[in-house]
Amino acid sequence: MPLAELGWDAAFAQAFAAQSGAREDVQPARVVIEFNHIYRLATDAGELEATLTGRLKHRAASRSELPAVGDWVVVRKRETEDRGAIVAVLPRRSRFSRRMAGNVTDEQVVAANVDTTFIVMGLDADFNLRRLERYLLLARESGSAPVILLTKPDLAADVAARVADVRALAGDLPVHVLSPKFNQGIEQVAAYLAPGRTGALLGSSGVGKSTIINRLIGEDVRKTRAVREADQRGRHTTTNRELVTLPNGGLIIDTPGMRELQLWDVNEAVRETFDDIEALAPECRFTDCRHRGEPRCAVKAAVAEGRLASDRLESYLKLQDELAELTRQQEEKAMLDEKRRSRRRG
């Protein structure tokens, strides 16, 4: 497949030239899938399996500096070797990141070099505005263009009301209602995926991400499973992130449903996602008002007068607490990392 059909352009070519120098045994490739530190790469000559060089692993300060699905990499492939070796990761144009699941203070890159991030949410029991807020924060911070896809309208009692709630939260972001199960509205997704353009599907298990890909491809190539009848919760079918090439020349990254969506460095995106609260804040009596118990707080007044939903403010304050704790943990980790580096130098 020609590199241009994988999203390659002049900017990536320039970055590759700077990374590879005059070496003749390397070539550019895009990460299609990663499994247990073994990568499947797409090159202009076909697919190639590769692992990381020891030098790349040693020099990476964190897991986020290693290749993720969607990354462009510099890969070495010698005739005497069965696999290639990834020697460098090219600078990312965008990246959707979250904090790693569990108690690890580190960044996990879910998808890289994405043009459009599709946030998929069901209008059924999966509907959750607070979770949508978190996805929007991460998507806006990623550098890609967020688009909201609302699925399963046939299972919602009041579709119009729920769509209105989402539009109020999304602001000027595109919001589309579609039914992948019945092959309705798929053209709305395809319109964003011109040849060489990359999208990523993000959302809970069971919202229809794999079905959307099947419809875009035109055949059932991704496994799907029905949600549990007892609680309408989704069950994982996609287990690894994978870059899929579409018949029209576009590309899309399928991702597993995320049980945890812990935030990572989204301070700038807060102003966009919570623009209603940010717009009220300058009217507070104190410039450093935290909108909790301070007197003459314009945000609290808006809640009392019914101009701002109380759960919206509650979500915002919870977010601020989470980000403050994340900053503390990041600073603590940075100090520990510096101590380790000092011991190595000593």
C-alpha cells in the first residue's frame, strides 16, 4: 500500500529524514496493532512484524514514548532477520491519552496521529453525560477533532431529549445519531474518513464501535456481541487497539471499551468543556474562587437560580480535585525518577 494511503505526508517525511539520517537499512512504517510488545506494521511493501530495539526501550522515559497504534515509526529490517526492529517513533500530530488503569502514575497513549476522534455513546442504558464530559476533555486535549456519535436510538424512550442534553454539553461539536445495527447513518461517519484520513472510535463496551467498522467495510470482519440483558452493559469483543483500512481509502482505529477513563493533562481542555462555568467565574467576588463555600460566588448563584445544573458543577469540582491529585502524584513521580537518574549517574 502506498504510504500516502496510510496517512503519510511531507511533514512525516521530513521528520523521518531527520530521524534516519543517511541510513539505508531503515524505512517508515505505521503501527497497525501491538500485542505484548510485538508490533504489526504497515509499510509501502506490505505488513511487517517488529519488536523494539533495546536502545529505544532504554531511552524512553515513560511508556508513552514507546509506539502506540497509529504511530509512524522508523523500522530496520535486515535480510538475515525474520522481524524488523523499531528504532524510533516519529513526532505525533495528535494523541488520545489517558492515565494508565490502576494506581500507576503514567500516561497511556490509546491512539496516535488521529484526525477525527469519534466518541460513541449509546442512547440506551449506556447514556451518561458525566462520562461523556471526560471523553470530551481527553479528545479536546488530544489535538484531533472530536465528533459525538449517539447509537441505539431504538432503545431510548425520549431520543430528542437526550440528544438535546448532549448538544448542550457539546457546544459547537458535531453530534450525529446513527443505528449501526440497522445500517442507518453510517454515511455520516464515512464523510469524515477521506482517503488517508484517520479516525478513532472510543467509548464503552457494547455501544456499537465494532459494528460501525463492519458497516464501513461492508462485511462482518470485527466480532460483535449483544449487551447483557440483565443490566444492558456491554461485553468486550475488541481486545486490542487496531488500525483498520477502509475500502474508500480512509483509516480507523478500533479500541476496546474502557473500564476506567482516568484523566491525564487536560487542564487546557477544561476551559472548552466547562465553558459555561468558566464564563461565570470572572463574576465571582474573589479571583481565586473555588466555587465551593466562598461568599458571592457567581457560579453557586447560577446553580441556586437554576441557570446552571447542580450536577454539572458537582462534576466540575470533582474534576478539579482529581486534577489536583494527579498533579501532586506527577510531581512526586518526577522527584523519584530524578533520584533514580542521579543514582545511575553517580
